[in-house]
Amino acid sequence: MMGIAKVTRNYQVTVPQDIRNVQGIEIGDTILFAVDGDKVDIIKINQKDMILKMAGSWKDKITEESTEYVDKIRKGWSKRTKRLEL
């Protein structure tokens, strides 16, 4: 299926009705523009699912509690600040 739309002066595009119907795109939905070479895919996404999937991709990489991580980052800031002071 294909559809044609015109880009407005504000770089906005109306998703053609046939595409909206097939993909179930409704007002307020979030869509992702994925570029692959000269091709641009438009994908309807569920933001909550996307956040959960992204968080899941970090689960094996983060080994400390959030407060420990924040404390570590803040200590790094203080070290950098001391080095920058004249």
C-alpha cells in the first residue's frame, strides 16, 4: 500500500487515510520515522511499550542501585570542578 502527501511550509505531513486505517493511527498516537538509506519508514509505536523495551535492554548493564549511581556521578562532578578551579 502506498499513499502520497504534501509537505507544508511548517514541514508537516498528513498521513493518508488509507495508511491511517491500515495501521490504526489515531489522533494523539506517536509515530517513529526510521531512516534506512533513501527509505523512510513510518511506524506507529506505543510509548509505554517502547520505554519498557529500552529499560529492559539496560537490565544486564546496570549493576548498582539508582542512588549509588547518582552519588558516583556527583562525585565525578566535584572532582572535575576542583580541577577547573584556578
